[in-house]
Amino acid sequence: MILTYLLVLILNYKNKKDLEVAVNLLIIMKKLGILLILVGVVFFSFPKISELFLLSKNQGIVDDVSSHELAKNANLGEKNFDQSKVKPIDINGAILNAKNADMSKVVGQLTIPSINKNIAIFDGLENNNLMFGACTMKPNQRMGLGNYAIAGHYMKNEKLLFGGLMNVRIGDKVKLTNKKNIYEYTVFKTLKVKNDRLDLIQDSMTSQADGKAVVSLMSCYYDDSNYRYFVFGKFDKLYPYSADQMLKGIHD
């Protein structure tokens, strides 16, 4: 409507001043149109940009952290394990909250070669940390002992966080490391359960693994937030850490 009016004004101008005003307004409207298009492109692209940012961040968190720092992080600071305070992930807030992830709570690394998974492990259930890795679910957990329970967000993008967890199959390998040793587990069970099954993160789960230590990986079920999905692994072997061994089977 306004554009039509300006075009009519330009075509039927009475003096030079009217023409200049109309032309200037037309130029301004053109610039505003371009700006609105750019804003729209950014708005619709932001989730994808956030996903790419998360992917690069997830895989690089533990690269420059030493075994000494990981051990120190495991023994210092207050940790939260209240599952009721965990909120659904806001993919659009990933970039904005990047600096809020608490790197002093990074205690290890998790890889699952069969689904090309490589993410950091944080100690305690903090919302910002859950955006950049998986988090331990109980205090004083130790790799290779009891039930090492880890929670992560389900993601439609299988490359992110615990996206793809439901593709893990019995017999697949799960590796944990504190950069001193690698703790290798073999998946023996997967399970969809109601969200109140806290017994599955307790050390009593070792009774289902011939008394051996267990790793329990948990995420929300993809189509119902009232359910959880678990992958359980039985401890197989321990060997000295090397980046090559930890990332064996993982590709970019």
C-alpha cells in the first residue's frame, strides 16, 4: 500500500522536493526490507548455528584438561544432584550460555564408538553443564566401581549430547576415562522406564551384571518426557589412558 503510494507520487510529482522525498522514502523501505530478510534468515538459521556450536564445543571440552585437573575437579566444590531442577534443553541458548558452563566440574570423557559419541562428563546435574556434556547422577561416583550413572539430554540431532543413545545395541562398547585409565564396558541391557525409576542408578544394579561394576547412561525418551531410556554396560577391562585408544572408532 505504502509502496504503491510512493510509486504514484514519483510518477506524478509536482515539484523536485516531492520527488526527492518519495525517492528517499523508497530507498529507506528497500533497506528495511533487506534488513528484515537478513533478520529472518538469522532467526531461522540460529538453531542450526547453535547445533554446530554445541557439536564443536562438546567434542573439545576435555582436550586441554589434564588428568590432575580432572581428579581435582572430582574432589572439590559443591555438586547438585537434584533431578527435579533439570530443565529441558534450550538449543537457542547454547551460544548465549557457553560461558556459564562450569569447567571446574569436568571429571572425565565418554565415548561410544558404535554411535560415534564423544562428550565430556561433568560432576553433578547442572542445567548449563548438561548443554555441553553428560552429568553424573550421584555423589562420589568412581569409574570402574559400583554403578557409574550418567545423564544426558536426548537430542533429535544424533551427533549431539545423548542423541543417538537409542541406537546403542547389546554388545557395543562404552568407554570412560579420567585420563589416567580407560574403563571399558560392554552393553548388556537397554530399557525404557517411567521417570521415577531411581533404583536403576543405584549400586544394586551390579547384581544384574554378575557383581561387576556398571555404567548407566540415561536420557529422556524421545516421544514422551514421562519416560526415561537407559543403556547399561558391564565393566570389562581397565588399561592406561591414551587419546588414540580413547578415540578408537570415533571419526569427525
